[in-house]
Amino acid sequence: MNPAPWSWAGNVDHDASRALPRLWATLMSARVLVALAMLGLHLVVHPSDRPIPPWVLGLCVAYLALTVLARMVATAQAPGQPWEVHWRYAVGVDIVFFVGLQWARATEVNYTPLLVLPVLLSAIMGSRVLALGTAALITLLLLGHSTWVAGATDWASTTQVVQAGLTGAGLLILAWLTSQISVRLRREESAARRNQEEARMQSLVSHLVLETLPDGVLVVDAAGRVRAANPAARAMLAPDPATLPEQFDLQTHTAWQPLRELARQTFAGGAPVAGTPIALHPAEHGGPHLLARTQHTRGSDDGESLCVLFLQDLHEIEARVRTERLAAMGRMSAAVAHEIRNPLTAISQANALLAEELDAPAQQRLTAMVQQNAQRLERIVADILDATGPGAGSGADALAPLTLDDAVRRFGEEWSAQHGAGSRLRLVLRAPQARVRFDAEHLRRVLVNLLDNAARHAGPDTAAIQVLTEAAPNGGATLSVWSDGAPLPASVRRHLFEPFSSTRSRSSGLGLFICRELCERHGAALSYERIARLQGGQTVEGNQFSMGLRAAEPADVSAAYAALVAS
């Protein structure tokens, strides 16, 4: 049974009730011990010449049975109104038993000290009002018994009344002090539990931040042993982070010796080491270049000295700097493109007027060349504006359905003829009935861009580049371009579709970004994955870019057919 929320004065949080079952069990066990002691006292200690009345032994046995039953069956209840029920068979039974023995005077034993037990029980488990009320009830019972024993009119000769009054006053003070201490302890326990919960949440947040941090973090002790390492650091130290144990020694591999030396310098000087470039062994780990800095600290348990190493990938830092520079150049290019468009339009119009006046074939060829290059410049300007401005996806719904396999076959064969790909390119078209919503010229640009990227990284073997189409269950289709190139580094994958991000010095870094923008404009999705394909009779790992294309709605096909019939 779950305990109810705390409800005594002080408004202590309900988390403190976790200790309530243990406290309840302790108090119930104490009542059982008192009952056993009372029964043993009446059976053994008293002399045999003054036999005990049978009803006293029966009362002791009944009290023992009730305390054992309460210890085994009763469950803890939080203080406040729900605890009033517990008061009846806990505090109430104790009062009836002890006061009954005191009133009966069957023996010479004074049972008054035992009345402390019900007062403590009500003060610890109940509210302050209940504790004071219990002490007041016991005081009235003691005063009534003393008055009855001494005689109603003989007040001067009755010291028992005074003793009963003093005992009652002591019980009232005990009830008030115990209740105060109980509330204070519960309040402190609740605060401690809240602090513990906050510390646990902070630990979880810190762990989550370290797990997702792109920079590597290593915690190293004075012996060079790594106590903790986040996933980024493990990926920097080993090609397969799963092979690293939870804790490992930096002396295990010679590639890690620069890190071990930095930790040693930190422990020797007691001061952090500023950013230091480090190159891990190229033959073993691909030669990642890192920027390392250290921080000296101490453990929280035994004061052990620890060194925290922060690792950054220099390639990624350089890529971010280059991306920022290219982004600034892109903004400038957009402004220049806007300025070029107006004179370019004037050149095209003037060339068209000039072509109307010229009749010589040589002059017509010259005007045709001017027109072709002007159109080429217009497309370049449009690409720059598309890459730097918002996409206009509203026109995708008005496109006529496109037969995917026919378009991919035509574009793939054109690209293969221009680049001399031959058997290096394989078309695997498995969606002959798929009709998708995508502009044909835009699809050509995306496919050519993906094929150009694949050709730069693929090998010379047969089917090193594969273009695949597959029909999707929802009526759409998937277009994939696969190549058997090496895996992309993690730093490259993180910025794969960002503008002006490229690993080549002579590239603008707009190709994949424009591809993604064109796909999103047509309701498609462009993604990257490392996947295995069949090549030359064996399974080979490679890089694959996939496009999820939308299906042409049946209503669109019907509208296109109706328009064709009407024409």
C-alpha cells in the first residue's frame, strides 16, 4: 500500500515518506518487546506467595497478541487524518492496557513510565495536535485515578494527585518536543532527498551532454589510465570504438603516447596545458589531427588527482572556418548575382535583336554562341540564387507526372556517354510503372550531381557506380546512387548537406545542398547511408544517396489525360 502524502505542520515533501515503513516497523517491534517484557514480568519476577489475578495474565496475553498482529498485518500510514484509524489499535490499545493495569493495582508495580510509549508513538507517527491530545488524555486519566485513590475530599494528604499532575505535564512537554523534533527531521530528510534528486538530474544532464558532445573528453589518472571517455573521444582514438574497454591505459598503443605525455605534464606542473596540436599514428588510426588541452582536478571520493583532456578534430575546426568564409562569399555572390541578372537580360535581348538583322551564316553562329553563353550564365545565376534564397515549393503540385525509369535511363545514358563511364556505371531499374511528381530538368540536375560525386570517389571496377530505382508501397519510388568509395569521415557526414561545405579546395560546396533543396521543393527526401551492394559476384560496402519520391496522384494523371483529350 502506497503511503499518502505527508500532511502535518511544516508542509514536508511526500518523498520523506519513504522512511515511514522502516520507522513504523521499528515502533511496532518495540511494542511487541514491551508486551513480552510485561508478560515475563508477571510470570517470573513476582513472588509466588502473592499470586497474580488470572485476568492480569489474560490481559498481558491479549496485549501481546494484539501487538504481534499489528506488527504483522498493519501497514504504515502517513500522518494526518488517515492515521487516526491506526491510533485506535496502536496508541489506544496501549493506553487502555497500561492505564487499566495502573487502575487495577493488582500488583505493586508502577506502570506509569510505560505511558511514555503511546505518547512517543503518537508524536512520531501522528500530527502535533494528536500527540498533545494523547498526552492530555493520559494526564486526565492519571489525575482521575489519583483523585479516586486519595479520596475526593482529602486533597491535602494526597501526593499522588501532585505526582499525576507532574507526570502529565512531563508527558505534554515530551509530546511537544518529540513532535517538533520529528517534523524537523522529516523536513531535513525531505530537503536531503530533493538535493539528491537534483544532483541525480544534474548527473544525467551532464552525462547526456558528454555523450552528444562533438569534442572528445578523456578522464585520466596519474598512472595514465583512462577512467572515462565519451563516444567522440573513443571514435578519435580507435577506428572501431566498440573494441575499447570501459577503462584502458594510454600506454597500450604508441599512437596515444602524445596524450599520455600531456597528462604527465599536467600532473607534474599542476596547471592546465593550453591547446596543443597532436597527430595520432597514421598507420594505425588514419592519422587524425587533434587539438588537445588539459584541466587538472581532483576526484570527489578520495581526493585522487585526475586530468581531463579535451580533444578537438582540427579537420572539423578548419572545415567550420572554411564554411564560414564560404558562407560569407555565398552572401556576396548572391548580391553579385542580383546585379548581373539585369545586364545579362539586356545582353540577351540585344543579341536577339541583332540576330534578326544578320543574315550571314558566320554571323548567325556568333549570335548563337552569345545566346548559348548568356543562357548558361542565366542558369549559373539561378543556381546561386536558389542556393542562397528560400525554395519555392508551391509549383511542385502543378507538375505533370514523370515516368521515373524512362527519365533515369535517359539521363544516366547521357551522363555515361559524356564521361566515358562504360561498364563502370550500372543501371538497375525496378520501377517501370512508377510515375512521380518531379520536374524532369531538376531530376536531371540532381542525378548528374550525385553521379559526379560518385565518380570522384568510386573505383575503376565494373559496376563501381550503380543507379537503382525501386517502387515504394505507398505508390512512390526510391532513386538511389551507390558507389564503392571509402566511408565518409564523421566530420564530413555532419555537414554533408550544408551549403559551402566541401572537402575539395576547388569546390563551392553547393552541389549536395542544391540537390537537397530541389528534392524538398518537390516533396522528396534526400539521405545518405553506408550500405552493401552486390558487385562482381560479391558484397561490397559503399556510399549511397537515396531520394524518396512522391507518387503522382491518380487525380493528377486523370487531369493530365483530360487535358490531352481536350486539346
